[in-house]
Amino acid sequence: MPTKTDKKKRLVEAIETLTSEYDKYSQAAVKQLPALETKNNESLEKLLEVVLLRESLSQRTTNKAPASVKLRASIADVILLNDDFDRKLISANAAAAAEAS
């Protein structure tokens, strides 16, 4: 069972990854992204919608949006961690259980 310190460390790592991916995407994008607010899930969900919309629009136009797979995964990871759901821990536990079977 992860401790509170483990959860906090995991969230800090996820926020660092998100910030890095956000910066890379912003530098490659023609239009700036909304401000990054890592503690606010509503803001993160809106950011995810913006990134998805840009990617969808770039499929239909000549203006190509930067690759966003890592950014979208990072946003989703932080949203889940803010809701106290660690997908990496659950995947690791499932893999360990499958290996033990």
C-alpha cells in the first residue's frame, strides 16, 4: 500500500512531466495554450479538450498541430492523481498478480 509520501512524490513527478510536455507543445504550437494549472482538474480537463480540438482541426486543415500524445497522457495522469487514482500503481499491481498466477 503506497504511503502519503509515495503518493505525493508520484504527483510531483507527474506534474514535472506534464510541465515539460506542456512547454514542448507550447513552443511548437502556433497559438499559445491556456495557462497550466496543475492543481485544478477542471482547468486540466479544459486544456485536454483544447489539445484534442487542435489535433482534430489539424487533420482537416493544412495547419498541423504539434504531436500531443505525450501531453495528453501527462494531463490525464495528473487529473487521475489529483483524484487519488494512480494508474501506474494499478498496472504494476495487475502485472504482479498476473505473474504470480
